[in-house]
Amino acid sequence: MTAPNAAATLDPVALTAALIEAKSVTPARGGVFDVLEDMLLPMGFEVLRTIDGEEPDGPVENLLAIRRGPEGSRHFAFAGHLDVVPPGEGWSQDAFTATRKGDLLYGRGAVDMKGAIAAFVAAIADIPREAGTLSLIITGDEEGPAVHGTVAIMEHMAKAGIKPDLCLVGEPTSVNRLGDMMKIGRRGSVNIWITVPGVQGHVAYPHLADNPIPKLVRILARIDGICLDEGTDWFQPSNIEITDMAVGNQATNVIPSSAQARLSIRFNDLHSGEALAAMVTAIVHDEEPRAEIIAKISGEAFLTPPGDFSAMIADAIREVTGVEPELSTSGGTSDARFLTKIVPVVEFGLINATMHKLDEAVAVADLHELVEIYRRVVVAALG
């Protein structure tokens, strides 16, 4: 499908279909960025496309588009991702052929999140340059490692002196109806790998071996008994989950040489990833000083306190849909965790019921309403 001219058609359904049909399993490169660039250039945007990072987490294609308003005017940014998760087997139609059935448009990425990107493009098509500066921060790697995605774009922005006043991330935040939830923060995430060493030996001669499994069990029991907090006004309680245990011992009469476990911690703004990793390390080394711990912090918890920005979005949602949005910090991580370091961020987008599922679909009516919500937010933000 040829990419339509957003400025001419203002049709979010056609724009979404064009993006869906540009296959872009993470990490996305090439064609899908061509489609988006073709939409933005006729609207007067300068488009910077970069290839960032190297293996194993790269290379990644990213796009930064900006249309500058008068000097000193407000700058509103929209952020999102063009990469999608693999479609999987069992779709009712080809996952990368945008298919209209009744009131729904089907295709991988329809709600997560090509539909929101299309809606934003349609929403700003008639916003005059004199209103202010607009930019789109679009990565090809949000569903993957996210190491060289939005973070790399932020580095390019810093070098160019580009700093928005407000940023809306178009993740699918709605649950049952368009507009029933928006995100003003997210919990942080840290994954921790624990390896407890031992000495391999015959089970009949345990004095000649050192079994690592009882040590690992004691470690995990102590960790499992921790209550990190009871939650806060805006965040649910933090939680530690044991997500894997492995020994790999195929023999019944051998004491293994090592035992491994993996933890996933989702935490609120009472904690930091570094402090939580240090806490786990102290427990592990108390039981076994020789143990190895690897911690990877995916992102810190953040909160954009309720205020003018969230009220601006809530007002637009209420005016268009009649729905009163819930302000939430629930769910997993998003690239807002990076952007919050440089700009106030709120997330709002389509209904998330079918994201990452077979037959992902968006309601055509929701796309049109999202365009109007985004348009009102932009006008208010630049005003």
C-alpha cells in the first residue's frame, strides 16, 4: 500500500494500514521508516534517520522529525515505536496485510503502536507552523532490548540542542474503552541472575563435594520473604519474583557444580534499581561469598505528578469521548522511562486488549476519536 499524504487525507485508517503493511518485526529498519518519512515530509518536517549501535543489541534504526515554529514558541513532542513483536502462528489473515472487517482494522501493530502514530500524524496535519514546534521521536527498537532506541535519539537531540517542553507517548494505555486510562508514571524494573558455585561429586561421598543447591534455596527463601513496601499514593507495592531456577543435572548420583536462579523486581519510586541490586547481593554473599550476581536495570521508576499536563490530556479525553480517565502507573515498562529524564511525560493511546495477541485489531471509531484527542492536546500544549 502506498503511503498516503496525511496532510491531504487526514485519514488515520489509511495511515495505520500503510504502516501495518510495512513489515517491521523488532528491530525495525527500512521500509516502515520510509512510509512514515513520506507522510511527514509534505507537512514540512525535517527528518533525521539514524542507524545506532552494534551487535548484539544493534544496529537499530531511529527517526527524529521536527517542524520548528517561531523562535521561543512552545515545543510539543510525540514519542513511539514502529517495531512490533513477531506475529506468531494462527492469524485469521496475514498479519502484515491491513484488513478491514466491519468496524475493526486488523494487523500486527494496529494498537501497539502504529495506530497511535498514524493518529498523531493525522492530528497535526492542520496545525499551522506558527502554533509552535512539533517533533516525533520514533524508534525501531522498543519491543526488543531497547538499548540503542529512544536513548540514542535522546543523545542526537542533546547534540542538536533539541529539548521539548512536553512529551506524549502513544502507548496503548486504554483498557476497556478509549480514554479510560492514561499513564503518569511506571514502575522500575531490574533483573538479577544468581550463580552459586559448588564442588561436583558423588552423592555417596558428600564430604568430598559441596552441594550448591541448599545454599541457593536458603538465598531464595530469604529473598522471597522480603516485603519491599506497601505501595504509595500513585504506585502499587513493589514485588520480587523468582522467575527461573536451573541446575542442569542429568545424573541421579551426582552433586552438581553450580546452581542458578533469576529474579525480576518491579519497584516503585521508593527504591532504585542500584539499591535493590545491592540488597540482593548482600543476601547472596551472606550465604555464599563466592556467588556471582549480575544485575541489569531496565529502567527506574518515575512519576509525572498530576498537574496541568495530565489535566490537559484528561480534558481532551473527556470532551471527545465523555470518559473520565484514570491516572495510573500500572503495567510494564515503556520508553517513557528514558524520556522522563529530559521532559515531562504522559502516556495515552488505544485500547490494549489485543496488543501482542493473534488478530491484533483497532476499532476504526477509536482511531478517529484518538486523532481528535491528540489534536486538542497539541493545540492546548502549544497555546
